[in-house]
Amino acid sequence: MSMAGYLVQPGDKWRMYAGTYRSPSVTLTDNDFRDTMKLQVRTSRRDLFNNVHGTYLSAANQWQPSDYPSQPPSANTTYSDEDGEIIFKDLRLDFCTSATTAQRLARIDLERSRRQMVLTAPCKLSAWQVQAGEVVQVTHSRFGWTNKTFEVCRLTWCQPSQRVPAKPPAWALTWCSRKQTLAFTRESQR
């Protein structure tokens, strides 16, 4: 987590993605989808949080865990006002040695979680070129999207006759939008 990134296992090898902007690699259009897409616009209450606090390793404390300031600062109540209460997430940053970096990573985690849109789409084999972790653009007339950016969270293979379950998706790309997220799964930011 000290690089604000994540690991995905798209096949037999793991891939690591650092928490930085990545340009879209593919554009998917209505011609790439084989059935109705499912759009989830809110994260479940169980997975929702609006404030992050935790620990990092501090040189001033002889490399023992120390608290870093909560994110967002207490003066910023935008997300807690949206949710009706303060919901904390405890984020331990055991490989982080700077309070400033710990605050930045906590803020990135918070902002990533607030991008709540999840799109699950059954695709044709033309979309098979996309891998989990990649960023794609989606053009879909029904939702009025033109080159909307998503991050692919998960790929699953299923038989064409199977319906796509809500979770996990069947050969479905679940996207997380970078401005939204493609599961391809969760909304993230640019």
C-alpha cells in the first residue's frame, strides 16, 4: 500500500499497478457487449467509509507504530454529511515511514472508495484483449457515455447461455470507473 497501488492476478502471473494515472488502452463500444449491462451506483453500507485513520512506522518513535492524522481533516465533513454519520476505516501502513506520506495514502484510499460506480458487462470475445488492472474507455449509447474511463477490476469467463450474476460477474468485465470504475469494479479517480 505504500505506493497506493494494488496487485491483480489476471492469469498465471501477478501484475502490480502503482497508484498513478494510466492512459486507456482500449475503447469498448456497444458492439463489444453481448447482453444487458448491470450498473451499481452505490457501494453497500458494509463497504462504505468516509474517514480514514491508522498507523505508520515513525523514526521519532523508534520505528514503532504511530498515529497519522485522520483523512479527511475534521473540518471537511462533505462525505460524512452525505452518509449521515462518520464511518471510520482503520488503515495500517506498516511499510510507510512518513506521516505526510501516510496521510496522502489514506486520502487516496478514501477518494478511491468514494468512486462508487460499478459496471458489470457481459462481453463478446472482442473484449478478451483487456486484462484486469487495465484502464479502458466505454462508449454506450443507453447510458449516454462517450469514452467514459473505467478501470478493469475483474474478468470472469462463462458460457454464453449463462446470465451474469451480480457478484461475481460472469464473462463480464466488472469495471471501476477512473472517473468511474470498470468491474471491469469500483469508481476511481484520474
